[in-house]
Amino acid sequence: MTRAVRTPRTFVQGHLAVSPDLLGLPLASPLRRFLALVVDGILVLPPSILVALSAAILSVWITDPAALRGISVLIRSDRPGSDSSRRALKDVAPLLVRLEAPGLPAEAIEAVEKGDTERAAEVLDHETLLFSLALGEQGQEKLGPKTVRVPIERMIPKYGRAVALYGIAALYFTLLTRSRRGATLGKRLLGIRVVSVGGGRLGLLESFERFAAYLEIPATLGFCLISLWRDPNRRLPHDRLANTVVVRSAAPAPRVEEDAGAKETDRQEAES
């Protein structure tokens, strides 16, 4: 029985090859790229929040309907300390412990662990519950005194949290960047587009990789943005990963003039 010999991968030029059609194209300015990202963020944020809230509500409705009813009462109630609010806090207290809600008093946690939700409700009755949704990772949170943050994003199961929080943005950036125009709505508005350095449209995987690599911007505390001025082709980490460059949508005037001049020279030579 013969064993197959694996041929080692060798260095090739294919990924580094630059399409001649890109040479001379004007690059997108840092300001245009920033404004395009702002526009895209404004468009993507509302549906992303709606999907995340829907996923959180559905998850709590399935796993702890009593807590969901309690949250509904607390949100609608304008009378803290009332009997209805106290009953709602009894139902919500176990959920807050499971979510490891920032700012949750240790006394309330201990009461829930002992099964004394009545005592937990008494403690929480003196706290302010702040319902909030965080789309990104949270560091050490700074909360005011007597404030408990109810992390809505933690209500979504871990296995589906990334999809619920970032799914809309992933579809938006991946599909529009991969489209024939090579641009999101924000980029189209600002007159810029994403092109592959090797020429042609981006593949679906390349477009998704480019979106995912946006995470390198906060991961480097924004220092990678220096590449917009330091890199001669203004390529950021996500451009280098997907082998792309962001250019102006309009054709460059210098190349047009050169082509016209070349055609005129050819015509004069033909006439002579």
C-alpha cells in the first residue's frame, strides 16, 4: 500500500498581482470613507437593534415567561415601590442573577440563591433598573449609585448572540460590497467603491472576510487607521485581508487625457 506524499505549498504571485486597470485610479479620501461608514452605520443600526431585541424577548419568553411579564410591568409602571412592582421584581430577580447583571447587590444575589425572592425584591426595590443593549463587548462598566444594568444582549443565548447582534450588518456589508457596484449605500452616496486588487468582483467569502476584519479597528484602539495616511494605497487591515482597495467611483481625468493624447498621436502618425 502506497502512501500519498503531500506536496508542500509554495509561494505564488497570484494574490499579489495587481490588475493594470487599477493603476492610476484615484483613491478614496479618509474623509469620504469615514462619512460613508457613518451613513452605513445609521442605516444598519435600527434594524440590528430591532432583531436583537426580538431575539432577546423570544428567548426570555421561552425560558422564563414569568420574568418577561415582570419586565413588562416594570417598564410600564410609573409607581416604584407599589405592590405590582414588588411582585414583578420577585419574578425578575432570578433572571438578573442568571444574567450576572452589573451593579446587582450581593444581598439580592444571596437571597435568590437561598430561594428568598421576597427578600431579593425588597433589596431591588431600592435600586434603579437600567435596561440597555450593548452591541459590542463591555469593559468594566461604570454605573451610578443604586443602579443595576439589565443587559438585554445577555438574554440571547450565546450560540445565537453573534448572529442576532451582527447578522444584519454582516448581510448588508457582505452582499453590497460583493455586488456589481462594489459599494454599500454609504459608499455609493460618497462616490467611492471597493475593488479587488487582482481585478474583478469580490467573492462572497472575500466580502465577508472584509466585513469581519472591521473588528481590527477597535481591537487596535483605532491605531490601524494611521494606514489611511501611511499606506501609499490607503489600505486598512480589512483591505489587506480581502486584497481590496477603496477608490473613487469616477474615472480619473489624467488617464483619460493620456489616452486621448495617445490616440491623437496615433492618428497623426497614420496620416503621415
